[in-house]
Amino acid sequence: MRVGRGFRSVSRSTLFKAALPFFAAWVVILGISACGDSSPATYRVPNNLISQSEAERQRPGSVEHVFLEYWSDLQYQSWAEVAAYYDPAFRDSVGTVAIIGGKKINGSSYPQLKPTIVRVGGNDDFTTINYSLLFIDGTKELASVTWRKNRGSWQLVFDSRLDAELKQYAENQVELEENGTLPTEVNDVSPEAVRAGAAAAQAQARFVQQALGLKTL
């Protein structure tokens, strides 16, 4: 080996001995990779968190932009910000505590769900976003949110997923007040909790009909 400044000669046998551990490690890696081909592939949960850049790809001030920001707050469980998207009259009618409590029911699932906007339509007063959700098991859910613009701000007046969330929240509250715990079986839900849940599930419909003077959106 050529000797230069800052270097010293090393015998061929010394280099061979030094390289043995690296060759051995490489053989082990190749062996593991080969064995891995015959075993089931490990499923990796996709990153479904909405990034700021994804929201910014929508036109600033558009309902689509606001919808993605709203969903991002759901994913990060920013409950106060989530509630603020709903129309003030809606919060007064349905109840801010119930809205937050209902959304918390599915709090752990929202980071795994990224909405795909399917269609946006409406009239001068209301705009509805139809979207789909793809679950880890491959099933798909179709849902919608309806907004109205008030003083330049988009505000939620209907959320199709919220009906079931309000129902479950109301049932849970009754069960906790009566029994101090939640039932483990659906058939064990008390009649009082069932009635409370059914009433809560109609809260949005009552708001649409009474406060907005509409039968449907």
C-alpha cells in the first residue's frame, strides 16, 4: 500500500480480518431478507394526518379549505377549536358540551381517517360537502357537512357523523349518572339511556327545522 502523509501501511491480512465482521453482518441481513419473503407482510398504518400544505392547496377562504382545517383540529383533538366551527345558534341549540363530548367518542379514530371530498354543492345560503372515509378494514363511509357563510366566516350547521356521536354521548351520561359505569353489552343499556340517546340524535334535525326554518338542507 502506498504510504502518504497522515497514513500508515496496513497489511493485507489485517484488512481481511477487519472486514470479516462487516461481511458476516451483511450475510445475516441477506438471510433475514430472504426468510422474510415467505412470511406475511407487516401492515403499516398510513399517515392520514392532514398537513398544512394539503389545506393550503385549497383556495384560501373556500369551504374546502375550512373543512380540512376543521378535520385537522379533530385529528389533533383540539376540541375548543372544533366547537368554534359550529354556528353559534347551533351550539346554543345542541349544546357545546354535547358537541365536544360527542366528538370525543370517536376521538381516537379521527387521526386514522382522512376525508376525500367527493362533491361540493348548494345554494346562496348553504354549501354541503359530501365526502368519503376509508377505514383500516377496507370499509368506506359516506358522510356530509353543511356550512353557511356568516359575515365572511364559514360555520357548520349540520354534521352527519354528529347524530350518532350525540346519541352515544347522551347514553353514556345517563349510564354514568345512574350506575357509575358503562355497560359492556349493547342490550344492557338502560331504557332511560336509550330515550336520552334517541332525543340527542334528533338535536340537529330540530335545529335545522326550528332555527333555520327548513325541513331539510
